[in-house]
Amino acid sequence: MGSASLDVINARTYNAIIRRKLKELSKTMFDSIRRYFQKEKPAFKSLQAFPHKDKYFYRVAPWDWLTDKHIHVYDPHNPRVITMDDWPQLIFLDANGKLTVSEYVDYMAECYSSTIPKKLDETIIHELTALLDMKLIEYSSTKKELDAKFQNPISSQKN
């Protein structure tokens, strides 16, 4: 084997080593950047202790838009209309039977672009419990399809 062939083999080996080292370096560098920007998720101890954490939740009351930002819910058990603050309204509108309570808390945590509130789980559980007490939502062990009369606002439904 001539020295030119040896130089080509050495150059190929050298290039392979350099490519491997650059790949390892870039992986380490990107992992560091990813860890720097990754949000730290709280332990959510209240959620872990919540007996309905693995249940799906869905709305069981008709609703409509009151303004362009707020809804009102028709109480199915009493002659009244209920208006809500932002948190219960958001949870009521998200109560579509497709997510468990745990999945919903995780979903809401992902919506935060910066620090996730440590008591996010407690807030959501509190609001779910209030909606359940008012009989506006229910829990299910399996995914649920919403009744047609609860899917959309009353004003957009055909009679």
C-alpha cells in the first residue's frame, strides 16, 4: 500500500472521527439549551391525591354566549342562568369528555410560556368540584361524546 493510499485512509478516518465528535458536541450543546428553556413542572401533589384524576369530565348543561367573551349556562336543575368567571368558564367550555383531569392539568400547564403556577392543579380541581356541585359537569371512567345540545351554544343550534 502506498503512502498516498494511507493518507486517504487516514483522512477518511480523521473525517469520521471529527464528524462523530461534532455530533456528540452538538447533542450536548442542544441538550443544554433544551434544559435551559424547559419549564419546570410542579409536582402537582393535589392532583396525585385527587380521586377523580383519571376520570374524563364533560358538560351536561346548555350554554350560550352572553357577550363576545363570556357565556351563560342554563341550570338544568333550577330556574336560573349562571354566569362565570374566567377559570370556571374555561374549564366548562373545555369539558368535552376527551381528556381526563390529569391530562387536562398537563395540557393547561403546557399553555404557560413561562413559570407554571405551583397550585395550578388545586385551582383546576377546585373549579371542577364547583362545576360538579352545580351539576353542570359530570365525570366518566371512559371518554364521552357530548350530547348535541351541549356541544355548541344554543344560538347556533337548529331547532
